[in-house]
Amino acid sequence: MSGIHPSAIIEEGAQIGQDCVIGPFCYIGAQVNLGDRVELKSHVVVTGDTSVGDDTVIFNFSVIGEIPQDLKFGGENTRLEIGKRNRIREHVTVNTGTEGGGGVTRIGDDCLLMAGVHVAHDVQIGNRVIMVNHAGAAGHCIIEDDVIIGGISGLHQWVRVGRGAIIGALTMVPNDVIPYGLVQAPRGELDGLNLVGLKRRGVSREDISALRAAFRELSKGEGTFMDRATRVGQGNDSEYVQRIVDFVTGHSDRSFLTPGK
């Protein structure tokens, strides 16, 4: 252990990795496991059955691993798992899981949670996700890889956000968002594809063209949204289009945001 400020409180039983930096007035609970080179700036609380991956930095006044804000929670032992190389900025709150929701809240690798973000119980966040200032994910949400959620936006409980989607600022998201979707407006509306994000990740023109065609069919084709999604997947060999089809036809506890709704 190194770089631990004398004012920090570390409960007996906590596991601290190599070369961690723990700043002034931090509190680390007895069940916490910090990986190597984790840095807690100052006044950070990490508690509960919480693991934090290597090279993660948690900024001032964040509270990580507290019990869920769920009245059904009865004190059962649940967990929080945070991956590697995350940046968790000031005043972020992340809760552990609940027994009824699987018992584990997870955050993947290389995510950025900006100031004031809230991640509720049993949320599952993938890799390289960005949640902008004061965005919130309610209980049981699933946020896949490479998603961006704009500032002061909120996800309703049980909502899924597919890989590569982008949510505009000041948006309430009450239903599932397809992979690579663009959602904006106060009551979230599916308004196109995240073309900027696709181009930044080097997606080929062919795949982007296939995604455009798929979105047109989802927007204006005949039949139900599920029927349209099934047709889109027939004979289309783009892996990006197939991700949308698999997402739509998979299990969900919410309906979908549909184009033009």
C-alpha cells in the first residue's frame, strides 16, 4: 500500500491493491476490494461488498457501494462490481444490487461517469460508456458498450440501451433504445442513427448504408415493429444490422422507442 493520507479511514478487512492513492477524509468499508493503482481523490466513500478495478479514479465526494434506494431492500448481502480504467467524477452515486434483481450492479471498463451521475441497483453497464453530468439510470437498466447518455437525462427502470446508441441531453427514456439509435426530445423519441459515433469508430460505408436501409424499413415498413425487425434481419449479412435485430427480438421488460413515435 502507498499514498494513503493519514485522515483516511480504512476498515479492517478491506483489500487495497498495489500503488493505490487514497486522499484525505476517504472512507473504505470492510468488504471493499480496490485493484492496483486505484486513486480516490478526497472525501470519497467506498462501502458495501464492492470491487473496483485497476487504474480507476474516483473523484471528490462520490459515494460508491451504498445500499439501494429501494424500499423492498431488506439488508441482504448484494454487490457492486466496477471494472478497470474508469473515471468516476465528483458527486457520483452508485448503489449495490438487490436480491430480486440478481444481486449485482456492474460497470465495465473504460467508462466515464461525469459529475452528479446516479447508477441505481442492479444496473448493468458495458464498456466505454459515457454518462454526462447528472444523468441517471434507474434500477435494472442495461446499457451496452459504447453508449453516450446526455446530461440531465434519465432512464426508466428496466430500460435497455443498445450498443453504440446516443441519448441527447434533457431526455427521459421510458422504453428500450435499439443499437446505434439516436434518441432526443423531452420524452425520448427515436430520431435516427448515431452516425457520428459509427464514423468515429471506423464503421465501413457498406455497414452504415445497411444500417440506414434497416432504419428506413423499421421506420416506414408494414406490420408491427417486431415484424419489421424480423424482415430486416432476413438475408442481411451486416453484423451491425444483425445486432439491432437480435436486440429487438430478444427478451425485454419494456417496449421499444420506435421511429416517429
